Amino acid sequence: MLPNLNSVPPPPPESDPQATERQLILRQYRRLLRFAKPTLLPGDAKIIKRAFNLSMEAHKEMRRKSGEPYILHPLAVAQTGVEEIGLGPTSIIAALLHDVVEDTEYEVADIEREFGPKVARIVDGLTKISGTFEYGTSQQAENFRKMLLTLSDDVRVILIKIADRLHNMRTLDSMPRDKQLKIAAETIYLYAPLAHRLGLYSIKGELEDLHLKVTDPETYYSIYNRIRQSEATRKRLIRDFTAPIEEELNRQGFKFEIKGRPKSVSSVLKKMRKQNIPFDEVYDLFAVRLILDVVPEEEKISCWQVYSIVTDFYQPNPDRLRDWVSVPKANGYESLHTTVMSSVGQWVEVQIRSRRMDDIAEKGYAAHWKYKDTGAPAPDTGLEQWIASVRELLENNDASALEFVSDFRRNFFAEEVFVFTPKGRLVVLPGHSSVLDFAFEIHSQIGLQCLGAKVNQKLVPLSYELKNGDQIEIITSKTQKPAEDWLKFVVTAKARSKIRDFLRDERRAKTDDGRLLIEARLHALGIEPTRANLGRLLAYYQVFSLPEFYYRIAIGQIDAREIAAVLFDPTQPLPKTPLLIQPNAFDQKVQQLTGKPADDLVVSEHTPLRYSLATCCNPIPGDDVFGFESPADGIIIHRTTCPKATELLASHGNRIVKTKWTDQQELAFLGGLRIQGADRVGLVSDVTRIISTSLKVNMRSITVDSNDGLFEGRLVVYVNDTAHLDRLIHRLQRVNGVLLVERFES
């Protein structure tokens, strides 16, 4: 992990600040060279020095928002590339220069002249995808599409971009709050999943933690501090747990290394939310990693031998065995995972892998790519197949930029499902794929003519969701053709693209048929298909384009036999066509209605601007919130921790407005509370008395379930603000038998 540059002790008052900064820069540069040394060939260090000097000169007058010299940023990006991703000298040079073309007078041609075409190509790619777009959703999505295009050319562009994003997230404190939220949302929406897909698990985990730290600092520090408090206990448990395993591995002649690591904050939170449990019930807070030094030919058998040794000492949980040694993940991850019960009654996750597997797990495919300064992965690797799939999506996807990003996330960031053809060939598909996705994966024509399927010898519908180990036989018919509702249950971009292509071609053909039909009908009536006559028909049927009108004629939604009555009866009332208004810029609208700039929108009962509270998260005064402009509903107020916040902030940056609360004394807002505790007679009565009598809070609903002496209740109440809700929580926590009171999204 990079050092926190903000932790460098300040110089004494009499020292020269510029001299101190130069020392800091030089120290970071030397550290970079020290880590890069094993990968450098003769002469590489001189070229890196030239790149460093050029970057220093280009950025000499520039400072970051934090006030530190800008050159520290490219140095940090290069350091991450070397230390955490394992990139070589070409990438180091490109990382040092990655902002030069964007921020200074230098051009790509200057970079190519000084450092050659390889470095120039990477810098050019980084320049094209720089920054975050705030001018509209399509621009943001198009920016991401540009980044993916570089996968086909040189994947180092994306690896350096991920390192760049990691350092920006580490130094986000100096940015305005609204900017922090936008960058964090884009990071969790795109960059963290992309890092995961490229095998950069450590970076992915840190990006997720940093996102949580920005969007929900209270939850982040609560879990972070609990993990830190348990560190001494955890180290002792790991030492005691691994002692017998270590002794047996030595006795059998294995060369190995044992590592113990805590779970990341975000992974602990995911487990708490998924299983609906408190921190104390997360049973595998730490994992033990056994890394074996063996030759590739003996990796698999050695991993299983060590698994046998571990399970000789500790009882495994059979539901927690994960074999990614026999069938690696699509991003190349290989490891054998099991969860066993320790001698003190605590579950411990054990990961068994070779040194090569560990390098890949830590640094992704960069660990085993044969770069030779080409940027191309070795052939026949999982990533090469993945890149080929991305390339196919890019080439065959004519959807809008927003739909493209949605397709990409659905296809390439999801967990995989492993299924088989009737002849036993393994097919890997995104999670939640249907048999129809499988059919299109086998062949486009099979997908288009897919009538049904047999899964494990049983007939299933086209919408059947595949599970690991399923064996699928596709049933086809030459008379079958895709339907619109197929798009509701296909997942893969290939299937969606082929179905859309077919439906678009069919719609075009039907539109032509409808045009010929209506023209023939009009001519039969002695009516010319003039603009005025067609316009009257469009207005009557409330259709706003001729192609749509023709299509509805062709499929029978509009009866061509009725048109005579419409055209020959001029008194026939025509519905008013809706007024189409180009919306004003959001900032101007807020300024006009509130007299305040857009980033100072105040939410109160007196706000003249039309707004509503999001029902997905039910914000109440005191919550950290933001506004989202909806063309249909005005401004919708969301909590920053809302499940929808990430997608809105990442995809609709131009429609986000910083929002704050003001007086709400006379208004009531819905808030949800979850209560757990030991069941007893009169408990519900005590709870309701405090709510309705002591604090005079109105309840909307209450549900209580009791089982084995424990109860769980859910309350939805009307409160004025978060302080009001907090008072209620504190009073309920004092009720005899109540163990937990927490807010939930009502």
C-alpha cells in the first residue's frame, strides 16, 4: 500500500518549504526505482528518469486540491502500477506522463518523439478517457466505452487508469462533497468491478472500502474500528490455528508460506447485510492463506494434499468448499477454499494455492502476462477469451451508450455459471443466464430458432435460469422466431444484440408493409397520402411518427378500414397532441425558482421547486442527501446511502444537485426501525406505549415475529427528523429484553 503522503511530519518553521517538497518528491521517485529494479533492463532507468524530469517540468506550477505538488500524483500512480499490479518499465513511463498531454501544452507527438510509439499509444489512450464527465449521461457512458476499446489495443491503458483512480480515491478528502460522491459512485459502479474482473482483488477491495468511507463514513469507521480492536486476538488465533498445520507441512517436506489476513470492511458489511446479522455474528472475520512453492505440474495435487492435512486437524463445512483449482474463474483466479471449525469453536476460511496462483490473485493477469512490451496477454488464457468477448460486444452493439454500459455490467461483471452441452463441453456464462442465453452462446441461429430446452433431461421454459452443473439440450424449430418478451429474460449481450437485430429487421419489414397497406387503402378511397391527411390520422390515433403509424397498421393495432370515417368527417374531434417542451438547464431552473445556485438547493416545506422524497430510501431531515432531477417528477431527494444512489451518481452526473435540509418542524416523514430481543409477556405493549404515549410518535405499521424465545419486530413510524428518530431509538434500547434497534429502509 502506498504511504499516506499527508502523514509526512511538517518541516520546522525555519526550513524552506520548497526544499522540503523537493526532498519528498525525490524520496518517492527513489522508492519507485527501488520497487521497479527487478523488472528493469539496462538503459530503462535512464528513460524513466527522462520521463520523470519531463513530468516534473510539465507540472512544475501545478498543485492538487490538497495543496501538494502535482508531480506526487503521477509518481503514486506509477508506484501502484509497479508495486500492486506488477507492471514493467513501459507502463512506469506512461504512468509518469499520463496527465501531461491533458493538462499541459505537450502533445502526443511530443511523447512519441521522446519515448517511442508504445508509450505514446498508452498516454493517448489515457488522455481520451481522462476525468469524469458531468455534462450528461451519454457522455459518461461513452467515456467508459472508449476505455473498453483500449482493451483490444493495449490493456495497460486500463491497468494504469485503475491505478490512477485508486490514488484519486485515496486522496479524495480535499474535494468538494458533491464531487466526492460522484467520483465514489463512478468508482463502485465501474472501476471496482473492472479491477475484480482483471484479477486485481486487493485493489478492488480497497476501492470498495474507500467508496464506503466516502458515502457512509459512520458505518465504515464502526466496522473498521471493530476489526482493529480484534487484531491482537486474531493474530493469536491464527498462530494457534496454524501451528499443527505448519508442523505437519514441514514434516512432509512442503516448502510454503502462511499468511493471515482480516476481511475488508466492505466484505464484512456485505456479509452482515446479506445474512441480516450484526458484526459479532460474522463468523469468518479472517482468512488463512497457505502458499505452496511447487512446480506447475504438481500444483493441483499439492493443493489437495494440503487440503487433506488441514481437514485432518479441523472439521470442514462441506457447503463452503470452493474448487477454483480444477475450474479457474474466467479472470484466471485459481485457489482452493474451505471453511473449517477451529479448536476454539470459530470458523476460519482457509485458502490453499501455489505461489504462481497467489501472484495472479494479488496482481491479476499482469502477474503471468508475457508482456515483452507488447501489452498483449499470452494466448489461450481466460482473459484473452474475455477480451475477445468484450471486443465482440463493442463491434456488434449498436445500443445507446447507456444501454451499452448496462449490457457490459450485466455480462462481464457478474459471477459466472458453469454448464455443459449434451457432449460434456463446458460453457461459462454470466450468472442468471437463461437457456436462451445458452442457445445463443452455442450458435446465433440456434438461439433465433430456439423453441425450448431440456435441462438434466427435463423440459424447461426458455426463461429457465441456469445453475452450476446443468446439462442443456436445445430444441429448435425452423418456424420459431424471436419475440419481444425474450429480452426480458436474456442476460448476455450476444443474445440481446441478436434478438434486437432480428426484431429491428422484422419491424422495418412490417413498417414497409403498413405503408403499402395504408397507401393502397387511401388510393382505393380516392385520397392522396398527403402530409395533411397523414397528419390528421396521426393526431387522431395519438401516434407521433409515420413509421410507428405504419407499424401499428401492419400488426393490426390500427384498423385501416376506419380511416375513411376519420378523413371524411371533418367534425370528428381530434385529441390534442401533447406539447413537447425542451427542458431548461437544471441549474437555470433551480436559480430561477429558488434564487440560489444549484448546489445550494434547500429542501423545506416552503420550497417553490417541485420535489418529492424517494420511496426507495425515505430520507428524513438530518440525513445526508442529494437531489436528482427527474423530467416527470421534478427533483427527487435520495439519501446518499440509498441503494439507487450509486447508479444515479455514476450515470446521471449532470442531473445531480447537492441538497440540504432546513425547517421541517410541521412535517412528518416515514422512518423504519428493526427491533430484536428476548421475547417476554408485555414486551409489545411496552414498545407501543413508548412510541405512542411517551414520545407521541404516530405509527404506520408494526409487525412482530417470535420464535424460540426470540422476537424480531419491524416498525414504520412518522418522525420529524433524524434527531427525533434517534430519540426514539435510544428510548426503545432501554426497554427490558430489547437487544438491537436499528433503522432500515422503510
